[in-house]
Amino acid sequence: MGRIETNQIEYENFGRCVRITNNIVELLVPLQVGPRIIKYAFLGEDNVLFEDINRLVSEDLSTYDEYSDDKWFLYGGHRLWMSPEYMPSSYYPDNGDVTYEEIENGIVVYGPREESNNVQKILTIILKEDSSEVSITNEILNLGEEEKTIAPWAITTLAKNGVSITPICNEKTAFTPNKVFAYWPYTKLNDKRMEFIEKKYLKITQDTCNYDAFKIGINNDCGWSAYQIDDTIFFKTFDDKYSQPKDYSDYGVNFEVYTKELFLELESLGKLKTISKGEKVILNEKWFLRKDDNKDIVDQIENALKNIEI
């Protein structure tokens, strides 16, 4: 226990993957699509990330001349997108090989130059030696001659049958509002999957029988969100310090939750930034896994938070 092992394996229909483990948890990073993380789990236990093994979720790109591939696939796991969302630029079909280099306790994964977008996406993944803690640096590098005003958008797609808990802003603002909510056109405001717990948390339940898309964005000033499946809790923290709505796309939110019948996504966003050739936008995250068989999800989350550095 404690020593980081890195090796290549063949995995499901994702092909060659780099496996990173400390004999507590393991991560799998595919080398033939991406850059992505396709698995994060306690050793010998189920993946907390959704894996689209059968390629059930895709977008048709055949009417666009920008890309040589005709389809974008969700694949699942964790991916890095570019905000604001546009079609087809956000849906770059990351269907080709990536490269990587080993570093101390982890790897750096380099996506190819994206056609038309003229960017490169880079994930740095570092596993702590003696715990489930993973540090992930999400970077988008501008390779084009023109300036770009973009933000890093780190999307973690999680397995079904879970519940997400995200803190609601509690800043003391006296007579002015302190909460920002963004709803997408397809979102029903009375959707039963959404629940507010007192004045503290937004709770979203993943429902395998509900095929309607649901999405909500908030100003997450606490820098974390969690997803509970049975007795396992996944924590995602991020280093964006919320400032003001004008600094973000999507009507000023820096965190979003999306769900359908197959999965739930926790999505952190950085601030919009104008970058020149050779410059990057960066968003840092940390992931944790915890075990807790307490039946009350709020108690589970709050107990686990005591041992997590935000």
C-alpha cells in the first residue's frame, strides 16, 4: 500500500488504457480516445463513473465541414470541454489517439490538436500515495493565431442510481440577492428529481426511468459537490473562487448538474479569459472517494467533509 503503480492494459471496448493505482483506488485513462478518465473506483469495486460501453449517446456531425469524423460520442467518464457551448466547436469528436508521459505519482495526457478549434486539451492526473485523493489539472492551450475568450469546463459523468448534493451560496448580503440559478430550455422547474434541502443544498436524484434531460446551474461558492451511490461517496472539489456573474458564461454560474436516464454529470466551470497563442485556461480539481453506511445522505456528506480539504 502507498506505492503508485502505472501500467497499460486492455479495457472493455475502450482499448488501450493507462491504469494508475495505489492499491486503494484505481483510475483508467484511455489512450485511443480522449483525453479522458474512464474509471475511478475503490480497488475491486464498481466504477463511480459512467461508461458508455455500447455507445448509446452521440451527436451527429455529418452536416458540419469542420471535422473529419461524423460523430461525437459521450464515452462517459471525465472529459474537458471549452465554454461557452457551441455546436460544433464544443462537440469536437475526440475519437483519436492521445499521448501521455509519466510523472511522479501520475501522468500527463495530451489530446491532439483539434481541427478548426485550434486548441489542445491536457489533463494532468496525480494520485496520492496513501488515500483516494486524485489531483486533476484541466488545461486548454490556444494553438491558433487568433485570441480566444473561453473557459475550462470539467465534466464528470457519473454512474446511474445515485444522488448529488451541491452546496447553495450562503453569503451574507443583507438586502441584495446572493443566489444565481440558470435553467435550460428543456428543464422543467417542477422536476421531481430536484429538491432543495433547507437553505443549504441542492439535491438531484438520478432516475433511470426518467428519459427527460434536466440541467441546472448555480453559483457554487463553496468549491465542492458530491455524488452518493449506496455507501460510496464521490467528492469533486475545484479551485475556482466565485466572483461575479459577468465573469462566467451560462448566465453567470460556475457549476452545473445535468442528468438523464443513464447518468448524472457534475460540471465545474472556470472564469472566461481571453488568451493569445500559447496561453492556457486552467481549472484544478481534486477527487475523493469515501465510505459511509449512514442512511441520511446529508449526514454522510457532512461527515465525509470533515476529512476533506476544500
